[in-house]
Amino acid sequence: MQRSIPTVKTEDTGFHAPKGKGDTLINIIKENHLRAPSPNYDDDSEAESYRDGHTEEVDRDTRVRAYAWCRDFLSGTWKTIHETDFQISIVRGGLSNLLYLCSLPDHAQCVGDEPRQVLLRVYGAILRGVDSLVSESVMFAILAERQLGPNLYGVFPEGRLEQYMPSKHLRTEQLRDPEVSAEIATKVARFHGMAMPFNKEPKWLLGTIDRYMEQVLQLKFVRDAHVKKFNKLMKYNLQAELESLRTLLAETPSPVVFCHNDVQEGNILMLDGVEQDPSSTEKLMLIDFEYSSYNYRGFDFGNHFCEWAYDYTYDKWPFYKENMENYPSREQQLHFFRSYLAESGGYTESMTVEDRARVEEELINGMNTVPQQPCPNTV
């Protein structure tokens, strides 16, 4: 969501960041403090900073830039409308991006094949980096060409213009619907089956964790409440847990495939007009590929199942609710995996019932592996 950024000095946030790090986790945390500073410097909760929830207004600068991007990249009627006729509104969804729906006014007629509506994606701080932006743009274009994602209309350093798909995001509770879960599994299987022109080594997961770990260890706070919370966190031996994770992954029987890495309900669209059509087998579309990379297949499964327990529609701090009772049961996992295997060719005609059960068990083991011993030196 776009938030207004009030004028505030960095030191007012009670946060000291090392210099020269670019757009890192540290700057993301710093940005969040700058966007909504608390008037009460003695409060002990970040909730105070967001007590009014999200804002819904598009700021003037964003409107001007969006108008220019649509005019220059979409051409046609977009070049002839005045800025005052340009329509833009905030679209909910997207944690690392700001999303907007841009539209022509009703009275404007298209003169060619230009779209009447497009989705504008403005990259957030997490994605600001040349390597990630180039890879993400190439990936989006390939997926669009293979009809596995929306069409791409324009790419620029700050973001891109995408096909607007009349649809709605899934709700958390819909992930448990057997029909929906089966189609998600089918979509994930197709994703995993793609050959993409990217590094095939599974570096993304531990590489991301390593970067965040390095930055976390450099964090410095001055407000007593924040120092207390941070010191409590650091009582856990995070480095030892990370080493344990490295060992666990090395021993986990999970193949490396091209993973989405963020299969949660906000990144799954239910396309308009097909929800009530019982004959349609293509009701869903995966979107938001900024985290996609070659990774351990089990991560995609495990991450998706964890999302069953988190509801991100909550509009107050911390903007999500957790209910671990919603984590899928073994039978629900098997239902998902059977659809996945049917799409990916994991079953063969010659397989016995025992053979099928063995293949299904391999998928579950590749996702649910747990350490045999607790991490050393943890509290």
C-alpha cells in the first residue's frame, strides 16, 4: 500500500543503520519507521505506529508518474487523454510492491489494440537492485509468453505495466477448498516443470537468509523498548540455528526445480467469470514472481502449506492473523500431492497402489523433514 511519508529526522525513529548498504533489510525497517512515526516515544509496540491501519489515497507524485508511464508505453488513446481524465486507484495486495489499477475514462475510445486498463506495479524496497529487477522482468516476460502469467506491456527501472486480469485474490480459507487446492497443485506442478535461463543452483533460500542475518546483526536501537525486544531476540543463537538449517537441507531428499517461492493466497487469482462454471478447469492464475528461482521443491510445498495458517487481510498491526490449527492435515497434503503428481507425470500406468503410496510419501518427506536433535546453544 502507498503511505504518505511525513517529514521526520532519522534519529527520531530510535533506529541507527550502517551507511552504504543500499536498499537492504535495514533500509526497509528504517523506511517503515519513517512512514508512520509514533507520537509517543515511550510506547513499546510498533502497533502504535500503524494504529490507523492502511491509507487508501494515491499521492500526487505517484499519479503524475503513472500517467506518464501509461502515456509513453501504451500509446494509442493513452497519448491523447488529459492527466485530469487519467484514472488510478490502489489495488490491495503485494507486500514488496505497490500496485495500482490505471484506466482510461469511460468516454475515451481505443484506437488500436491498447488495453483500457492495466496494472501498474511499482517496485518496493525489497526488490530495488539491478540483478533482481533484470531477472524478474525476464522471468515475467517468459511466463507471459508461455501463458502462465499476465501479458507484459512495459518495463522501466521503477516498475512495470501488466495486463489487468479481472479477478479477485483468493482468501486464506479458500486454500482449504479441495477443488481449489487441487488446481493450485496443478499450477505449481507446471511451474516446477519449466526450464528457465537462470542459475540452477539453489542459492536463493540460504542466500536470502544470510543477507538478512548479516543485516540483523548490525541493527542498533536507542529506544529502551526496542533495545529490550532486540536483546530478547538475540538470546537465541540465530547463527547456530542457521547452521543447523544448512545441515538439514543438505540431508533433505528434495530435488531442485524452478520454484515460485511465494504461493500464498494473495498471489493466486480467481479469474472472473469462471468461479461459477463447473466445467472450467482453469479458474486460477499464479502471479507475483519476484521471489521465483531454482530452489528445493519441498520449500514451495512447505511454504504454501504454512500460508494456510496466516490471514493477511487483517487491517491492524501486524496486518496478519495466525491460526496454526488451519495447517493442512496429512490427508489434505496428500490430496494436494496427488493432483501435483497427476500433472507432473509422477504417476505411471504400471504403478501399483504401493508404488503410488511410496511416491506420495517421498513428497511428504521432502517437505516435512525435521531435525533429529535440537539446535545447540539455543535458549
